[in-house]
Amino acid sequence: MAGLAVDGAAVIRATLPTLPDTPGVYRMIGADGRILYVGKAKNLKRRVASYTRADGLPNRTRRMVALTRSMEFVTTHTEAEALLLEANLIRRLLPPFNVLVKDDRSFSYIALGEGHEFPRLMHHRGSADRHGRKRDLFGPYASPALVGMTIGALQRAFLLRNCDDATFTARTRPCLQHQIKRCSAPCVGRVSAEDYAAQMQGVRDVLTGRSAAVQAEFARHMMDCSDRLAYEDAARWRDRIRALTALQSRQDINLEGVLEDADVLAVHAEGGTACVQAFFFRGGRNQGTRAFFPRHDGDEEPAAILAAFAAQLYEGTPPPRHLLLSHAIPERALLAEALTLAAGRRVEVEFPQRGPKRRVVEHALTNAREAHGRRMAERSAQGKLLAGVARVFGLPKTPARIEIYDNSHIQGAFPVGAMVVAGPEGIQRNAGRRFHIKDPVAAGDDYAMLREVLTRRFGRALREDPQRSGGQWPDLVLIDGGLGQLNTARAVLDGLGIAGVPLAAIAKGPDRDAGRERFFLPDREPFRLEPNDPVLYFLQRLRDEAHRTAIDAHRTRRLKAMDHTRIDGIPGVGPSRKKALLHHFGSSTAVASAGLKDLEATPGISAALARRVFEHFHG
């Protein structure tokens, strides 16, 4: 070990003559090319030189230095830019010696589409720019359920559409959403573009904290209708006021002392693990809470965990104007400067020690402590179940990573495969994969589909991690199926030259009776577990999760294909002309079979465009 430490320190020492005395980011790289650690520095040369003095380093850092075989550097103009780049690289590269924000759910937002005469109101995750269509995003919200509840209330109050563009284009009469007073039916001209734009502005006002002014305006409209004896119109405004009031009553949990636009982050660390509880407030409304469990070294101080977490949390997520922290973190001013740079406006980072703000932070700390306790109890139970799996299948050790596979299709159409990953933390949703079956011969053949999925999965593993040192190889592969599926998986691994990966298959019982499943292992007779065995319930849950994931992937692929009509992709045919063709002919199939004269007779379709459409289908 001492020799390794000398080698690592010598590698680091050799980089010093070329390093500048400027801010930047450095990466420490192991023998297999894997990034071990990403760090930022106000002075690169001085910071990197500190790793060569082994006597003053903690054990974890000495271990990291010992494994270092090369380094990479990027200089920045300021230390704040270095902090932002560091957070970006950590989220992307997941180096094992950094504190990592581990969370398999992206944040949810309410989105108002742009680039359309009548934009839609929708739940959004991911990039703000999809398929070239820009969107106004409001959030983040801690849970999709809260977004769905909020969108429902906004639809009742402002009557915005939530259908996709293909459905909107194809409508010839108002849908059920209009009948139940949740949409103003812009698809069939029941509302003007100007009035719809005013409704959109009302939603923006509510989502940015100006709901009182909107509600007062609704009240004026209701009274005006009442004065004119237009009682039905007055009742409609009354219902919209009630929807807005219901939204405010559910979300105006503005704890005393919390600013209108603020996040509260509180960390509780115990037993080598930590929980960070986040409260999100936007526009004066509580938009939910979420507990995070960052990965870190057991000796890391809570303040250091919180500092690293806060920098990474806002990588790709707009920071609030105020950030309230439970601990006095190192370099708090630097974090504020970096978040200000990322947001393009001033962001204040506070460590309140008394008063109303501190009471809110203490409330978050209590939630963090309770969430941490629940997580520890769950991990203990999960560890016992994984030990039971090792016993049942005769594994050499308790599995840290189980991969479960299943397929889904309807008579060979839209075939997909799914891989679900489970471990000590439960289902690891960000580690799972969905496979679109590419081989047309495999579609509808369960064995061939499984063969393609496993070949792609383990072929990639061989290319990316042949030494099996990256933690991405399974300790058990569990397949939904029987002896045939097991033999197929065995043949794939043998063909790739892979040994030492345990295989098992779980087959449904007679009449697909849950509780009577049979298990298949290579070179062993099939067996059953006792119906009340907790390990059986655990394996059933894993199998069902893979089955659900495969069905969801299949359904998503099928719905996307349904949304994409045969008219899409024809140059010059945008939403309005597509709508004209569908209204005139009734379906995209009828458009494809129409003659040139019929196409030319379509309102809004020129002779040149009609010929282009005709040639698109008839060559």
C-alpha cells in the first residue's frame, strides 16, 4: 500500500510545474481510466500540491491519492465558475470519492408551451427545449402528484387545453374536457387567440404569486354578470373562483418567516449516512418536500455534505432567490456567487440562527431526522431480504445488484424489453433500461427478444467495464420465465464468454397463480418456496416491477406511433394544413389514398402543396 501511495503522490507531484496559479477544476484518474474525484480550486497549483503531503491527509484522501495514476485540469476565470463546472462534472461522471446526490427522480414542473397559437398546459420533466418547442417552466415541484393536482385546479380556473398537438389538430368538435368545463375548446374556435392569451397570462400570474389580483378580477367579472342578470355566466365565474381558492388553500402553506421564493435545505447525518430534506417555496406557496440521501464517505462532516449537495442540486435546476441552510457551510459566499451566476440574478444563501427562519429550518431538520430513521429501518429489512435471496439461490455473497428482465409486445407489434435493477436501497430506477427490439425477426418471439436484450446489455458491459470494477455488473440475473428463458440467457452469456454471473428464472405457477411460482437454476431441479416466505414476496415484487416497466415501455411506444400520423413529415404541411386535410378527408389513411384532384379541392391546400402530398404517398 505504501508503494501505491508513493506512486500516486509522484504522479500528482509531476503535474505541479505546469499548473497555473489560477482558479480551475481538477480530475484525479485511476489506472482503468475511471474518474476518482473532481475538485475545484481558487489556486490550482496550491490546491493540488496539498495532496503530496501525505501526513496531513485523512485516510479517505490518502486512499484516493494512492489510486491516482493521472490528472486532468480545466482553468476558469473565477472560482464561482469552477464551482459550477465541478458540480456539472460530478453529476455527470459520478466519481466515487465525491459526495454524490443520489436520486432517481427528476424534478417536476408545470409547463406552458410556446410556439403555438393556443399553447397547452402540461406536466413537464427534463429539458426546457424539446423538439424545438420552447416552454415556460414553473417549479420545481417535489412530486408529480402535486403537479397533477395543481394542473387540474388551473384547468378549472382558466380553461386551458392539455391535449397534445396531434389531438388538437384532428379535433372536429369539443371533447369531454370542454363539456366538464376544463377547456375553452380552442381546437374548434370556441375562444379567440386574444382571450386564450389572457387566460395564459392569468396562469402565469397565479404561478408567480399574484393569485390575489387574479381572484379579484374574477370576482369583478362575476359581479358584473350578476348585475346584468346573466346568472349562468356568473355561476361559471363563481366556479372558477372556487377552483382558484381550492388551489390556494392546498398550497398556501407559507410558514412564518419563509420568503416568497426560497428553498430550505437541512441535513441530518448519523451512522455514516445522511439525509438532506428539501422544502420548496415558489410564489409564496409550498411546492412540496423531498428527502435526498447523498452518497458520501462515512467520516464526512454534515456541513461539507450540505455544501456539496447544494452545489449539485441546482445543476440543471433554477435556484430560488433565497436558500436557507441548516448548517454553516464552508465558502457560503462562494456558493451564493456561483448560484447567482447560474441564475442570472441575485441568489442569497443564509444560515439563520434565530427567529422565524430558524424555526422553518428546525422543522426541516426534524423531517430530515425522521426520514433518515425510516431509511435505516428500510435498509435493515432490505438487507435481510437480500441475504435470503443469497441463501435461496446459493449465491457466494449477499447480492448488491440484482437485474430483472422481462419483455412485452402485442402479437409482435412494438416489442420492447425491460431491465429493472434492485439492491440495498431498493429499486434503483435510474439504473434500469428499456430496449426497443431492433431485429424484426425477434419481434413476437420471446426467446429471440430476450436474446437480443441480454446480448446488447452484456455486450456493452464488456466494452465499458471489462474488469467488472465499476459496480455495474449484476450479482444475480433474474428472468421472468421458465426453463426456456433460463437456457436462452445461459447461451447468451456463454456466447459472449462471460462466466461467474448467477442466473435464475421465475415462472408463474399453475393458472398463473401468485404464490406457486417455480424457480429455475442452471443444473438444478426446479423448486418452490413456501407461500408465506418473505423472500418469495420480495422476488414477486421484483418480477412484477420488471413486468410493469416492460408494459409501460410498450404502451409508450405504441401511443407515440398512434400520435404520429402518416401526414407528419411532409414538407410544407404544418399544424393548420394537417388539420385542414384531416377535417376534409377524415383520416390520414384517406389522405394517403386520395387522388390529386381531391387534394387540390381541399380548402387551404394549394395546387403545388396538393401535388407534394400526392407524390409523398405515390412516389
